[in-house]
Amino acid sequence: MLTSRDLSLIDAVARHGRLADAARELKLDHSTVFRRLRALEALLGAALFERRDGRYRATDPGRRLVEVAGRVTLELQAVQRELTSTGSAPVGGTVRITTTTDVANHLLPAWLTAIAHEHPGVRPEVLVSNQLLDLQRGEADVAIRPTRKPPAGCVGRPLGPLRSAVYMRRSRAGNPQRWLAYTASSGPPADARWMAARVPGAAVVARFDDFAALHAAAREGLGAAVLPCFVGDADPALQRVGEPIAALQSRLWLLCAPTMRRIPSVAAVFRTISREAARALGPQLRREA
């Protein structure tokens, strides 16, 4: 019979794709992980992983077990954290929060300050990525993401509207002739489609794979850029050109896996961020009404 230890090993190998990385997470030797994996495959009579391009990838028979292992491992972690957080002791522990660069730079710091004030025992760990980490596999505890449709299997709440518009350096505002854009492999796809439909490629004078760099270039007057209104409206160096772009309107969501919502530290983060987001994004709603 498979044990929770076996499932944790399967989950770690599936997530990392390399035995050395899985061994590091499990605090085991590389050889021990290799030996236990082979013993499991012998017990089950099927290969769970195959090695391709230097990485371990689940086989057809192994995919179902990998799915179960991930779910059970996450459930066990959630229960353990819930049990150790109960009682009269203050809420505490690490909460991993993943979000995008613009939110991390312009909204999240104030929210983290409020968390630190109200729950000094909570230790946020911020993971900045434009890719949505898999909350159900425990890659992060909480996600703050702009989206029109949250991923299936997650729970959460909308924090407020997200609008975008064209911004230029205030001293050079006018009809944009020079534009800034993201590189082909970065930035929101909706922004790229809007730019492709309305801005000639020759008018784009520079491209960036980083939001902060794009914002800084617009502030310096290199060209016009599409920016979130919560960034552009708050920057005195920039001026909005025209109204917010309806095709780019989205919402900011606060999300987690269902099992994590019961954890006191995660629940505390949810409450604080929800309240602070209403204060930060509420004025945007009123300005656009």
C-alpha cells in the first residue's frame, strides 16, 4: 500500500522534473530518491516516469497517480498548517503570495504593510511572475491576478476593476507618434492584440520584456505606452491620452486553492488584502463612473 511518504516523493519528482531538486526538497540523498522511485515502480508493476531531455516526465500510467499525489500532499500540508495555527496564539506563519510585476510594485507594498501591522506573525513571501503558478499543486498559497475568468479549481474574490489606457510623459503629451510595447513573448496578450490592430510596427521605437522598464521609458518620454490606470493615474510624470480602453478592461482577483482558504494565516491575508484593495481600487471606480 502506498504511504503519504510515497505520495510526497511522487509529487516532488513530478513538480521538479529532476531527482536532485526533488531530493533537496525532501531532504534526502539523490540516490535514495532514485532507489525509492524504482521500488515504487516495482511494487506497482508500471513505470511512473520516463526520462526525456534530461527531465523526468510522468508516463501515461503515472499521470493519474501524480494527480492524486499532488492533491493528497496539498491536503496534508493544509491540515498540518491548520492544526498548528489553531488555538489562542496569534496568527502566524509564511504565506507565499504570487502576483504580477505591476501589482507587486504599485499595490502590494501598502497591502503588505497593513498585514504586518495587523498580523506581525505572518511572514509574506512574494513570488513575482507573469505566469500563473499552480495553486492546487502548492506552488504558491495566494495569487493576486488580473483576469476575466479565474482558473478552474480556485476560490477567491474579485478585488476591483482593472483598466488600462495610453499614457505619455506629461510635458510631451499629445497625439502619440512614438510607441513603446512589450516583446512578443511577454506582456498581456490583450495588450499585444490592441497594439497590433492600431499601431503600425514602424511606430514602435522600443520593446521591453519587463513592466518596470516599460513604465520607466514612458516616464522619460521615449514614447507612449499602454499602462494600467492604477499605475499611470498615480504617476505625476505621466498624462493619460484618451479614455480607458474598453477592450483591455479586466478584474483583479485574489485566489487560493480551496484547501488553503481554511488556514488562519491565509484567511487573515485574504481579509486584509480585500479591505485594502477596496480602498486602493475604489477611487478608480468612482473616477470612471
